[in-house]
Amino acid sequence: MTNMRRIWALSVIPIVSIILALLVGSLLIIASSLATGDSLNLLLPFVAYESLLEGATGLSLIDLNAADVPSLALSVDVERAARAVTNTLAAAAPLVLTGLAVGVGFKAGLFNIGGTGQVLVGGFTAALMGAAVAEQPVPVAVTLALVAGALGGAFYGFIPGALKAFTGAHEVVSTIMLNSLAAFIIVGLVNDVFKITGPTFARTADVGNAALPILFGRNGSLGILVVLAIIPITYFLLFRTTLGFEIRTVGANPSAARYAGMSPRWLIILTMSLCGLFAGLAGAIEILTLGYYPAVFGTSIGFAGITVALLGRAHPIGILLAGLMLGGMRAGAPSMQITANIPIEIIDVLQGLILLFLAAEIVIRRLLRIRADRITPSELGTVARTYGEGTV
Amino acid sequence: MDLLFDIPVLGFVLQFIAYLIDAITTTNLAPQTLQLATPIALGALCGVMNERSGIVNIGIEGMMLTAAFVGFMVAMVVHEAIPTEPAAIFGFTPALIIGILAAIGAGMLVSALHAWLCISVRADQIISGTVINIIALGLTGYLNRLIKPAGSAGTLDPFRPPAELVDLPIVGWIFRMFLAVGPITMSVIVLVIVMQVLLFRSRWGLRTRAVGEHPRAADTVGIDVIRLRYRNVILGGIFAGLAGAWLTLEFNQSFQNGMSANRGFIALAAVIFGRWTPIGAFGGALLFMFSEALGIAIRSNPPPGDLGVFLSGIQASFPSLYNNTFGALPYLLTIIVLAGVVGRSVAPAAVGKPYVKEGAT
């Protein structure tokens, strides 16, 4: 009973935030119907969200075949549901990793907004390693490429960590700069150094045997299993090891950590590298699914990781659930775009709205008169407090 | 001279310095630097206003982007409703002026959201800024795709100072830098100086700094901390709004998704570089964007001599890497400078800490 109550206290604010975001989003969709259709379509949000849900889970709420007036009718097409769920899992896997890349940083009082750059570098190093070992047996090739991606990302997380530890450069600014830097330099490297002749667009060589094996469905790849394995490992690391305790201590109170004999510098560098490792692995999964690194590789999974981490309360299990939620939205968005004629970018708006309501959680709590745990990880206060404070 | 230029390594440096002097005095390098530094400097003014009052604002990027979109759309609609010939000075049209005002309004509105979240809701200030960045990117991207704007209200023109002035030997480039630019760019210098004076020489400035350093003490002597913070954060939105207007009404004449390109974050670095002073931040903005302007100058007008041969050699073998490295320069320089100065640069003491009046809950 107390367990249930605990789960409720933890999840009520995220759930209310999601509902409120969907409500505000539906107003936006109604307003949008003026731009795409002829008149104000009050039913458009239902059509949109229904196709979103169907694209993400295969559950259909509206029976379109019956007569002229669509009627409410729950139906599940098993084959379709399997396909939809696989799409959701495939979309969620990298999001969970970028969510960890932000969430684990939160635990140490660090705000890693460098997920985008770490994804790019991780994906790029995975593509290069993958191309180099393309002829090796599958297990060897896949492992080497994934490890290369993780290490590439870790290196790119190490840089802002070391900068913060030794010079005091705040990671909020330095990681954003590193994002732009990686985007520019990798485009140049792909175009001038690693481009292969043949394809109509600039890209690196095929990763061959390093491509992630498909385990089920059309796109249920090994990446999903990797992520499922990483969640318990991260949980164990954070809550059952000395290192995890030190990371959380430095996040809660850097000075207390120092007085207790821990080294905040070392912990900051280590945590940022670990964050980069997760994001790099996310990039590796994306690229090893695609099979090559295209010169123009726009990815939003790095930024989406912030929403995942906050929605998941910076806890591995929460991040897994939040990643599934946002992954579902991404998997369902294309079918929503087709059915309701709404630009796919609505997903980004919904993500932002969810975050807005999470940030204003106190308002939600007062309005609804609910008792709930504070959703913002307390370690986050450290990020704001140490802003501009200089060296640790 | 040629003898000096032939010295290994040092010769290269000397050639580069000669090229720099030549580029500054004879080409558009100086006005271009000021132009590119404009959104950074304006964003930094917004940052100074916020952080001097004790509020971290990492949402400047989102404020700029929202303002750029709103300003662009409003100007376009007004332009379609009342097409007017641009005025002789700056190419002003009613559409552009209303667009700028709309951009400023949008900047203030988003700032008001930040103020509410940080001050009243006492949400985490870093999260509030992040929320603003993510919503701004999502919403402008969504609306841009939905509306697919086809027209444009055009752009503001640079001022054309008399030729005798800008062609003066030795000092002509200074006039070119500050006069041969658009109105928003030109206003930056004035705004920076005004803000510097206000912040350090006025009653408002003293109160603002007090609220940023020690809100409790400020409160005890009768300063309304909450109100002053609200006012400053919202007024700071004017600068972010103006930076947005620069993006779509002066520098470009279209809106592209995510076009603020992390300028709001470079502005934060400029604030730190300038030790939370308007003039210092302006210096930071000039420094960071000089690298971008120089990159443009080198690519369009390569240096002569060995240095030029060396650079065009790289360009011939690695054209894309060459271009992209120049594109990345301001970001790289920002990291290096941030790492170099920040340890000795101290933020206002109350930055990032919500203020709770004693006895209140």
C-alpha cells in the first residue's frame, strides 16, 4: 500500500503535466486547422491524438469504417500493434540513453546540455569504427562499433567536465559551444576525408557487419536490449555503489562532499564523461541502425534527453518510462501528420509544454490541491547556485 | 619587409598581422564585426540585466528566436497590408518598424514568463531557461512549417556615411565600423553606454546590484526585491527582442528554424567575459564575432604571399573542412576564452537563488 502511494506521489505531477500539455496542444491544433483547412475544426485534436496513439501503440479508438459518422470503438489489430510497439521501442531506445546523459548529470549537480554534440561524436566514431570492422564477424564488429561510439561520446563529455573542474567554465555554456563545434567539424570531416564515392549525397562507408542486428519485427534492433541492460546497471551504479553515493553527494552539496574527503573535481570529470558515454552510445545506435554517417545528420535526440530526464525525475526507472512516452510520441507522429495534416514539429511543442508544466509544478500542486513529491531533482539547485561561481 | 616575411614561422605571423591591418583599414572587416556582434551584445545586455538582479537566464536563445519569428511575421503581414516605399534613411518602412516593436514585445512577453517562473513560482532558474529554449524552438518551428511564410518585408539598410569620412586615411575604418551599419547595430553602442552608466551611476543601478548581491540586505533597507527583479527581467527582454529583430529584419530577410544558432549562449559567455558589465560584455561580443568576421574576410579575400598560398592549399585539399572550421571559430574561441577568464570572474552573489521574504512561505 505504501509502495503504491509512493509511486503515486512520484508520478502524479508528470502525468498531470502530460495531460495539461496535451490540452494546451489541442488548442494549438484547433487554431492550426485554420491554416491547413478551411474552417475551425474542433474535432481535429481528437483525430490527431488518436492517430498518434494508434501510431505508437496500435490501439485504435475510432472506427472509421463504420458508416459516415466515425464512432468510438476500441479495436486492436495485433499485427499493427506489434509493428507500432516495435517502432515505439526503437524510437525510445536512444531517447532513454540521452535522458540518462542528462539525468545522471543532474545527480551530480551538473546540467549536460551537450547531448547533441556527444550524440554526433559518438555516432561519428561508431560509423568510422563500423566501417573499419565491416568485414569482421557480426558479434565482434557490433561490439567494437558500439564501444567506439560510447568512447567517442565519453571523450566529448570529458572535455566540458575537465573544463569545469580545472577552469570553472560552466557546462551550460561550454557544452552548447561544443555542440556547434562538433556539428561544423564533422560535416567538414565527412565531406573531405571520409566521403565514399557512389552515393548521391556525402556519407561515410557502410558499416557492414557492424550494423545492429534486427532481433524482432522490422526495426526491433539489438539497441533496445542494450538500453534495457544499461538501466539496471545505472541504477546499481547510482544507488548501490560508493561512486554513486559520491556522485549524489557532490550533487546535493559540493562543499559537504569536499569536507567528507571526496574530490568534486574528479567526480565532475567522471560524471560528465559518463554522461557523454550514454549520449555517444545513443548516437552509435542511431548510426549503426542507419548503416552509415551522413554529412548532414540533424538529430534532436540530444535535446529531447533534457525532457526525458526531467519527466523521469532523473531516476533510471523514471527515465525509462519517460523515454517510452516520448518515443511513442515520435513513433506516432508520422501517422498523425498524414491523418490530421499537422506538422510533425508539434511533438517538439508538446515536449516543451510538458517541461513548462513540470517547471511550474508548485502551481499545479496548489491548483489541484494534491500532495506529491517535488519533481525537480533537488540536485538541480546546485546547477543554478554554482552558475558563475568559478572553479570547484 | 619581404625579408621579414621570409623568416620561418615568425614570417607567417608577421604576414598575418600585416593582412589584419590591411583588412581592418581597407575592407569591411570592422563594420562586419560590429554587425555580427550585435545580437551577442544585445543578448549579453539582457543577461547582465537578469544576472545583476540575481536571476540566471539561459533562455536568451529562446527569447531571441521567438522575437525573430514574431517580428518577421508581423512585419510581413503589415507589409502585405500596406506596402510602402522604404524611406531614404535605413530603408525604414512602417512594416519594419512595427516588426521591430513586435519583436521587442515578444522578447518582453517571454521574459515575463521567465520572471514569473523564477520569481513567483520559484522554479529552478536553469530549468525555466531551458523550458523557454525548448518551447521557443518547438513553437516557432511548428508555426513556421504550418504557415510557410512566402513573402518578406525586406530588411533595414545600412547607413551610408559621406565618402570623405569613411575614406579618410588611418581613421576612416572607425567611421565605417560605427556608421556604415544598420540601425539596430548602430543602436547597440548607445545602449551599451547607457546601460553601463545606469547600472553603475544611477539609483536604479545601485538597487539592482544590491538585489543581485544581497537581496536580504536590500529588502531590509526597503527595496522591493520581487518587484525590482520582475521589472528588470522583463525590461531585459527588450534587448533579447531587439536581437531577434536583428536576425530577421536587419541581417536576414527570412526566418529559418533554429536560426539563432546558439547566439544566446555566446551572449552568456560574453557576460561572464565582461564580468557582468555592459561594456565588458560588449567587448566580449566583439572579440568572439571578430573571429567569424575574419573567417569571412579570409575566405572572400585571401591574404597575399606565403600565408595565402598555404591557406589556399588547405582550401584546395579540404574545401568543406576549411569552410566549416571558419564557421566553428566563434564557438571554439568562446570555449577557450570562457576557460581562460571565468575562474577570475565572479558572478553577482545571489545569482540562481530564489528570494523568499522572511516570514513568507
